[in-house]
Amino acid sequence: MKDWLPEVVLLDLSVAVRMEKQMPVRQARPSDARAIAQVHVASWQSAYRGILPDALLDNLSVERGESTWEARLTEGEGQVLVSERAGRVIGFAAFGPSRDDDADDEVGEIYAIYFDPEEWGKGYGSALAEAAMASLRDQGFSEVTLWMLAENERARAFYKAMGFRADGAEKVETRRDGTELHEGRYRRPLGGALKVGKTPQMPGASGEFLAYTVDVQWTDLCDGDVQGRTRGGSAVKVLVAYATRTGSTAGMAAEIGWVLGSTNGNVVDVRPIDNLKDLGAYGGAVVGSAIRGSKWLPEAVDFVSERRESLRQMPVAYFAVCLAMREDTEENRAEAAAVLDPVREIATPVDVGLFAGAMDYRQFSLPVRIMMRAIKAPEGDFRDWTAIREWAAGLGRVLLGPKELGTTVGSGWARA
């Protein structure tokens, strides 16, 4: 592929734009090769005009690109996701294990993300980048890197906003026509070293959804030594506990833990609910669960009920994950919030997060898949990572700040 177009990353730079609805994102197929090549060429010709020689850009060929992409998609080299609008491919992301000689097995790489220039400025690029990072996280990668042109100031600003930082690595690629491409490498964590386990329903499967559990402690994601904030002279340790069936809630818990740990400098544990017993070490907790049958998973409810005394002595937040929230309407929000009423009565939360999850039919048995298709249950990854991060960032002041920020009231902790 490098003989045609080097895999230099360009993203739609609408950092501040939030999509009203998620664009459908799916795995690319060999039949998408021409559409991907068209996006690839159009994006290069628009984005790199004035950075790369006109002769190079004018010579880019959709036909050559189509052949390259068809071979790549047929052979399964890395992973490729596409974004669609009205049934038309408008963008793609290619990613997989890092290709760098100095990378270990836990480092993934975003090889390329491109969008049709007519779709720039609508927030689709950031959504596709989030989907790519979620897939890498779900496969067990703890870090992600990417390479970009040194002169691509707009892309650099975008990636900085997404948490990427230059790691000092540089390289120069020389094309067949003699053009030199000066690139720098950027890096960000994906949420710690995840322990990955495939589900029995999908042995050896590859794709953007892998069921897994997260059992990790964040102590190394901040610049410098981690001292942690204190409450009453003692360091505050925060728990993020989750219940999941197919793994999408685990990924969200990992991201919440990463935000809390990396932005507030405290120790944050992310644990499956069934791996927890004593909460005495924690000064704050976030508890989340998928919703099944209009209820939190039973182990999540039991967790709150059985540890009510401990949870009432600390600030606690809840989050719920359901497909209804793929459309964030007042009605859907009220429906999802009502699911939390039983645990609200046990321990009053300082905040509640309501998020869409992911649905992958491959996670289910054949009879269940047939039923899901019959009722037209939506399939896809609908997790809004920007909303998840923003919610987690807002929790930091209450969960990690001084005790004076909250007071115990009735059945739980409340804002002062």
C-alpha cells in the first residue's frame, strides 16, 4: 500500500462539533474498495494541497487505489472500518498492531483515517477515531500510536485535543518520485493493560467487538510522580466497578477510569463487580452496568445493596448502558434513568451517566441472533466516547476533591 499512498493520518478537524446522531460504522468489505479509494484520493488532494507537490497529488489514481484496497481487504491486513451516510461510504479508518520496530505487543496503531472533503467539519472524523480506538482497546492494546506529516498543523491540533502527544520519534519516507515525507509519531494510552478473554460464542473472531474484562489500576498515566489528591490528609483511591455481558460496558469503565486517573492524579481501580469484596480502601466509587430487560444486571444491583453501608459513606456515581440511548431524547433519557431508581434508593448518587452501548450479533447464540434480527434490534457500536469522557471529567471534583465538597445526607453523599 505504501507504493500508492503512504499511510499518513488526516482527520476531520471539527473538534468542538458534537454529532446529533452517530454515523453508522461497520467493518469494511472488499466491495467497498473503490469507495474507500475515492475517499482516500479526494482527501489527499484537498488536505495536502500546498504541503505536497501538485504533481504528486494530481497523479493519484482511484483505479490503483481500488486494486490495493481490494487486495488488502481480501487478505485481512489489519482492520478497516467505514462510516456511511445514506448508504454511501464517506470515510474510513485503518488500524491494527503497531508496525514500528520499537513497539511491544500492547501497542496498536491507527494507520490512516480519511473522510470525503464534503463531509469535513461535521464531527464524523472524531467519531470514527473513537470507534477505531475502542476496537483496539477491546482487543487488548493498552496504547495507540499514529504518524502524521510534520507540516500538518491542523491534524496536530486535533490529535492533541484527543489526548495524543508527540513521543519524539521521527522518520522520513521517500516516495518513488523522490518526494520526502517528514513524519512525527504521536501516542496516547487506551486505558491500561486490559485482560482480554474471548467469549465462547465467538472463538477466534476478529472485529470491533471483543468481550473482555478489565482489571487494572491506573497509577502511571499522569506526568511526573503520582501523588494523588487528598481528603482529610489521606490519598483518595477511586473505584470504577462494572457489570457487563458482552464487554461494551467494560470498555466504557476503562475509559472512565483513565479520565479520572489521568486528569486528577489519583489511583483509580477498574474492576468487574464480581471481583470485589471489601470497599474499605476506597474514598469514592463509580458503579455501572448494562441494562437488560429494563433493569440493571442483577449482580450490579446486588453489589450496591450488599455494600450499602460502605457506599453511603463515600461519594458514588452510577452509569447505565442501553441501546435506547443511541438517540439521546428526553423520553429515552427518562426511561434509562428510571432503571436506576432501585439503587438510588439504596445509596444516593452525586451524578448519573446514561450512555448508548454496542450490539454485536456474533456475541449471541443462533436462536438469539435470529430473534434479534426479527425484532430489528440495531447492530453496531453506538458508544459516544466524547460524552463518556466529559461525564467522567466532571466527576473528578466530587469524587477526588476535599471532603468539604460534599456531605452525607440520608442514604448517601450529596453535593454541598
